Amino acid sequence: MTKALSIFDTTLRDGTQGEGISLSADDKLKIAKKLDDLGVHYIEGGIPGSNNKDIEFFKRIREYKLNAKITAFGSTRRKDSLAESDPNLARIIDSGVSVATLVGKSWDFHVHTALQTSLEENLAMIYDSIAFLKRKGLEVIFDAEHFFDGYKKNPEYALSVMRKAEEAGADWLVMCDTNGGTMPHEVHDIVTVLKGQATSARVGIHTHNDCELAVANAISAVRAGAEQIQGTMNGYGERCGNANLCSVIPNLQLKLGYQVLEDEQLQQLTNTARYISEIANVYMPVNQPYVGSAAFAHKGGIHVSAILRDSRTYEHIAPELVGNRQRVLVSELAGQSNILSKAQQMGIQIDPERESTREVIGRIKELEHEGYQFEGADASLELLLREANGDLKELFVFESFKMLVEKIAGRPVTSEAFVKLKIDGASIFTAAEGNGPVNALDNALRKALITYYPGLQDIHLSDYKVRVLDDKDATASKVRVLIESGSFGNSWSTVGVSGNVIEASWEALVDSLRYALIGQAKREDYVAISSDSRGLVNH
Amino acid sequence: MTKALSIFDTTLRDGTQGEGISLSADDKLKIAKKLDDLGVHYIEGGIPGSNNKDIEFFKRIREYKLNAKITAFGSTRRKDSLAESDPNLARIIDSGVSVATLVGKSWDFHVHTALQTSLEENLAMIYDSIAFLKRKGLEVIFDAEHFFDGYKKNPEYALSVMRKAEEAGADWLVMCDTNGGTMPHEVHDIVTVLKGQATSARVGIHTHNDCELAVANAISAVRAGAEQIQGTMNGYGERCGNANLCSVIPNLQLKLGYQVLEDEQLQQLTNTARYISEIANVYMPVNQPYVGSAAFAHKGGIHVSAILRDSRTYEHIAPELVGNRQRVLVSELAGQSNILSKAQQMGIQIDPERESTREVIGRIKELEHEGYQFEGADASLELLLREANGDLKELFVFESFKMLVEKIAGRPVTSEAFVKLKIDGASIFTAAEGNGPVNALDNALRKALITYYPGLQDIHLSDYKVRVLDDKDATASKVRVLIESGSFGNSWSTVGVSGNVIEASWEALVDSLRYALIGQAKREDYVAISSDSRGLVNH
């Protein structure tokens, strides 16, 4: 199929209505740039005038040369007033966009309950607002809120709303499943009815994920003739979120044969999704379809042995098509074959028959039992495997560390660390301050090592995660610390576990520096995050 | 529709193949009990003999009186051998279950590549294995692996596999979309073909979420005649997971009119999903459909004012039907109307016109800008609002704290805290040890307060979360600490933010104790977690 489909991204508007999502004007500009590189066709930037961030965004985005069209969101004019004097419509025009996305009511219940006006006045509000924006020269996308609920309750009224929008000159009639409660077969049937009625305007779809069906509903609408798909990156959005474009786009392109993006752009999908999750500072579930770190990760023993023969056995697409990659997970479930294939990937030759190999596999299982997780800490795993192989030298002999945090009323909190260790028989004792306890420890440790290992200068901590483990067999619970470190575009992850968060951090810190020094930070383990999205971590 | 549908839960088998999921035998028994209370019809417990945990599970589950049928998973017999002497089939029988779930190949490519045998031998493996288990008196569910991929490549062979399984006496023929790459309309078409061929056996569906369509595909199969749905709680499973039963079940019951569970059981859905996420120690996305904490959370200003008039305006079902509840989120996006309605929910009378109200709203926005998040810390928000209203007394005057962590090679790490404060003019200086720095601080603070406030005796910390915030406008990043505390079945959450994790923890700790003392830990804020699933947190 060569039929053109338009991707309409509303991450910057509907996406920010999700719990825990808040974007500054800078964040919005960075995301818009990234979305444009990906190749989406419309970028909804926000609601002009609703807050300072959106005002700043619409002002500054004009300086960018983007291929995507920027659109501003707003409601139809207020009841019993003129479109020409409506402040919200004026703000859309003032924002300088060439495309307006206008939301109007299509469910009679909402007209009565939320707008508290008559069905006729609602039609007039829609007609007047669209006609006004068209006279001002804008492309107008009409979002019919609650179209499916409205159609099910009062089909004639819902359709009359769309006819009215079309009469007023709307370029797009978009059916919104605002509450996310519609089933895919209903979407198909209702889109088919509307397509039979619409004459000149094209039809779009906007779905929500309240039934975990937003992606299915978007696809169902496309199969019934919709040509614009509204959604968000990673499915961010109010309540359960919007249709996840990271799944909609590859489904359309790789499964249903539409050419939505260039192939090279589609290969940027994983990178784009992760970048936006970093900017939005929202945890990305490892099992997110297509772009998650576990989307092509294999753990079951049968699966692992089969994919080592032929990837197609347990992968529905080649992960590279969306810029992701295959991973084999180490876990007690799969046992030794996974660990051996992981070692192979790392370029470590280990003999499954050797006693030391059996010992290290036993040790890994034991550590996993204690709460270590090597699935997210490849560098710590590699250190264990290399150690077993005898190709690691000891960096230093640890003697002690002390860490002091002090807070006196009215003064800033202070963090100091003291590290005592031996290198080549020489005693070293250092002290350092830091912005937080982990930063202080890191500083003191580097101070101790740097004369002997000057390469450590270029290593920085780029992420620090703490997870409380629920140790069900003991009275004390544990924490797992994951540290991500970087140097010259490489990155690697290490893990530490302890009942004490400081000790766990120390372990992960030491592993990070050991790994850096064996020079094993491989390019392929690096998922690019723009250098400006992460500062130095100081805890 | 009164047609019976069977829910087949494989959380304990396929679910544990997801990244980061590892369940002990105890965990599995707890989850099985909870699933049985929910009312699922089949519980797949694991693979007998694959590891000690599964052996222990099948042994101990026999002592439970459950309504659900327990089933054990295994493959068809090995090639070129006898079912009677197959060790895996023997282990299924030895496990003592009355139902076997047997997986076999239905894609010719897999027969050649993974099994490395002939198409005829694969049919014989299926026939022999099922017939053997039937002779032993077991109910047999035949899982046809990669059925959809197989059908698309070689429909005749895929169907001949199902016919062979039926001839051998299989009770159920289950079509598996093992790689998760099939579209809903394909599922519908292919299930329809199989239904036209199968005579006595009933048909089931097993889907994966690699295209974010597992739930849609399960529903599509049911609409085409499938009567058993296989899936997992919270969608856990290999790669992107399995069909999420927490969405499948309410969709079938509330949207498509099937009576899958009793209404009272459906009301346990949210509780069950959260309980299992706690046991599995896997983060539950706030926006998870139906059961997530944000599934019925409203943030957009227009939405909030409409749902205050009538919940049906922006909710597709009443949240109580699945045991969830409506929440209004406080955020800069929505502004003052959200904060006022939140205050109302908390029973705090604040006058929007008063100067102090405008001040506290400004203060909340400022704190959110600094990284505080009140969406997940209602207790800290309530303290701010009550403070503004003048109905809080000061607990103590803070003077200083000191926190020391020390580790000497070969000895356990130690944590000590020192707290200095004034209560009613009297100086108090305490010292305490702890299993970790936060626990030491908590102990020292309580030691200082307990004589004055004996009620603090019964408060315990039940969860502790640390989130690194990416402060893009400064060189130092910040951490946000969320603490959940509990007392007599109530629970409440507090927040602290600082560049220093110890200071952030202190803030959240102090808020937790302040909140406890105003006696505002309300019953309705408590989502029940069985008391044995969480120990005391010691960091």
C-alpha cells in the first residue's frame, strides 16, 4: 500500500497530562526537534496561553526549521459569544502556528453536563470556530471529543457534529475515543459509517488506552479508512495514556505495509523513545513493545538455544528495523547456556567443563539469590566472568571507608568521605567532600586511585538508581544500587547490593572503575543519549 | 451472553520468563492462593522438574483446597523415542496435577530448525504425548506454539497438527501467538478457520504483547469463538509479556457482556494485581489500565471540573467495579481548582479568596518546580495545606543531625546517627545505630521524640523509594525520596527532595511522623497489602 498516512504526535500536549509528566519549554523544544528527525507529520505543541511554558514554546519553535507542522490546541468558542472575540481562538492565532487543532463536543450528554448548553448552540460553536480559523488561513483539524461514546448514544447527533465541522471547512475530522472505553470492532464499524458520510474532509483517529486497546483501536480505524493517527511517544497521556506511537508506527509500517516513515527514520525509533523518556524523566518499562530493553531479550532456556540457531524462531521482526537489539538474559531460570552465550558475546573464552566455570556459574546464581541482578549490570557480570578466567588484576587492597553527612539548622548539608587502601604495598588515605554521600565517596576513591590510574579522570557517573528489595526471608530488607558510568560516548552499568545503601553504592562504584580500567566499555553497549540530557550525578 | 469462558493464568510459568521476575516457591504459593480467590479457572504452576522451586510448589500446592485447577507445563516427548519413557512427561504425571499443558510445534520452520526433525515425526510426538497423558487420566490442554506464524506459512500443516492433537484426545486446542507478531484481524480470520474444523475439542488463545496487541488479539479470538484465554497478571512474561489478564477480564466482563468472574471477585482485581506486583517486586506503571494508581486519575483542568460534576464524563467505567478509585492530581497544569478539590477530599476547609490560600498554592507550585511531586505524597501535601490553614502545631525545633557510615575490611558496615533538637524549650541530643543510614536516622529521631509523643511507637516505614531527578538547569542533580509509612492498617506517603539523599530522606521521615501525629492516616487512602509481603525497611 502506498496510501499516505499522517502521524500526529501529541506528546507535548496530551502527553503532559499523564501523571508525573512535566516538561519545561526547553524540554518541549528538544522533544519537538527529535520528533521532527523521526519524521512525524504533525507536532501538537500545547495550549497557547494556558501557561508560560507553552507561550515560550510557540514563540521559540518558530526559529526552528522543521519538516513537521506545528499545531496548537484549543476548544471551540465559548457558548453564546462570538468566535471573533474569543480569547482562546485569538491565542491560537497569536501563537503563529499554521495548523489549529480544535476540540469540540460530539456527545449530547457532554453538551448538557459539561458545557451546559443546547445541542444547537454546540453545533454553532463548532461551525463558527472552524470557519473563523479557516478565514484566518489556518489548516484546521477538528477533534470530535467522545465521538464513539456519542455515536453509541445518539448517532444522529454525533454525525451532525462532523457534518457541521466539514461544512465549516475543517481539513480533518478526527474521531476521539476520549475515555478509552471503545472496543476495536466498534471502532471499525463506526469509522466505516463516518467514512461513508464524509465527502471532502479526511478522517483521523485519537485513542486512549484505558482498556489496553489504544494501539489496536488506532489500527482498526486505519483499516476502516482513517488517514491520520494521533498518539504520543511511549503512550504518555491522561489516565492510562494515549495510543503509543512507538507501537503504532512499526505496526503500520512493518506489519500492515504502509510507508509511514523512511526506513532510516524507523531505525531511530528506539533511540527517540528512550531519549524522550529521559527528558520526561519517566521510567520506561523494560518490556515496552519494540523499543524496551527487554523487547528482544530472551530468558527461557528453550528460547535461548533456538534463537542462537536462528533469530526468527522467537523474534517477530529483526530488532535492528526499529533500532533495538537482541539480548540474552542471565537468570537462574535458564542456567548455564545463557551465561555461556553471554560470555561469548563479551568475547570471553570460557570452557564449560572447567572447574572455575562451574564455580562462577554457581557464584552468579548465589548472588542473584542475594538480590543482585545482572540483567541490568553487564559490566559487573563481565568482571565476574573475567575474574573466573584469571584475566583481571587487583586494582587495590581495600582497608576502610567512612562517610559523614552533617546538617546544622540554617546551613547547607555537608558530605565528607574518607578512604583508606593499599596499592602495590603503599598505604593511601584520602578525604573528600561531595554534593552528596555517593559523590563524596566517589571523589575520595578517585583521589586515592588517580595517581596510579590517570585514565579514571575521564570517567563520569551518568545515572544512579536505588531499588529497595523486599527480602521476604529476613527481618532486614536490602537495597540494590545500579550505577551507569560513561566515558567518551561509551557507557556501562554496575550493581551493588547490601542492607546499607552506602555500602551497596560503594560496591557498584568500585565495579564501575574496575570495568573502566579493563577498557571493556564497548561501543555496542551504548544507547546514545544526547549529552545535554544528563548531568553529573552527585549523590 | 452467558457462554462460559475459561481464564487460564500462567503468571507462575510464562510470567517468570519476563526480565527481572523471579519467584520463590513461597511466592508462587501466595500468588496461587490469591489467583484462586480472584476466581481464575486454571493456574499453570510451572515446569515440573525444571528447578527445585517448581518441584516444591507442586508438592505443597496439593495441601491447598483451591477451586482453580492446577496445571503443569511441559513439551511433547523427545523425537525418536517413546512417550512412556519420556522423563518430562513422567515429571508432569509425578507432579500430581490433574491437568497437563503440553506445548508442541505447529510451524514447519520450527520443526526443521529448532527440533531438527521431520514433519511426520512432530505429528507423532504430539499424538503419542497427548494420548499417553490421556491414558493416565489427565485433562490435556494442547498449546500449539507459533500457530499463527505456522498457519500463515503452511496452513495445511498447522491445521494437521491441531487435527492430530484432537484425534489423540486433547481437551483444548490452544492457538499461541508465541512471537506476538500477529494482527487482530488475522487472529480473527485464523481462529474462524480452526473453529470450522475442530469438532469435539474446545479452542483457546495464548497471545504475546510484542506489537502491544496481546489484549486485542485475545478479545479478537474470543469474538471468533475461542473459549479459553491464557494470560498473566499485569502482563508479565517473556520479552514484552503475555496478554494482561487485568485488562482482558474486565474487557470481557464489563465491555463484552461475558460473566467471567463473580462481580465481587472482579472488585478484587486491583488489589490482586498490586499484591502480585509487590510479591514479584516489579514496579507497576501508574498508568496501567483498570488497576494502575493513575487509571482513574484526572489532571487536565477541563477534565477535573467536568468529573466533579459527573464522573461518567471522563471515566469509561465506575472505578469501583474493578476495586480501583478516582483521584484528582495536583499539578501545575491544572492549577488551583485541583488543589482546592484535593483539600475538599481531605476535609480541609480552605477559602480560595484568602491570602494564605494563594500563598500555599504558590508554594506548592514552587516546590513542584524544585522536584517535589505531591501526586504520590498525599500526606506531605496535606501537611502543607493544614499548615496554611493554621491548624498544625510544631512538633520540635530542629538543631542538627549527623550521620556516620563506616566500613572496615572484613567487618560488617555500621551506621550511626546523632540528632539534636528542642521540644518545649528542652534540649534533646540522641544517638542511635541502624541497619542503614536512614534506619539509623529514623531510630535517633524517634528516640528523641518518643517520650513526648508515645504514639510514634506504632508507626513503621513500609517502603522507601529513591528517584534521581535530572535537573537540567544546574550542574548538580537532585534526588527525590518517597517514604510510605503504616500503622494499624493505615498507610500514608511523604516526600523529600535534596541534592543529598540523606537530607531528602530526613525531610520525608519528619513529614511521615508529623502526619502520623495529626491522626490523619485515613482508611480510604490504604490499599491493602497482606502484612507478610513487606518487612520493615532498614535503610
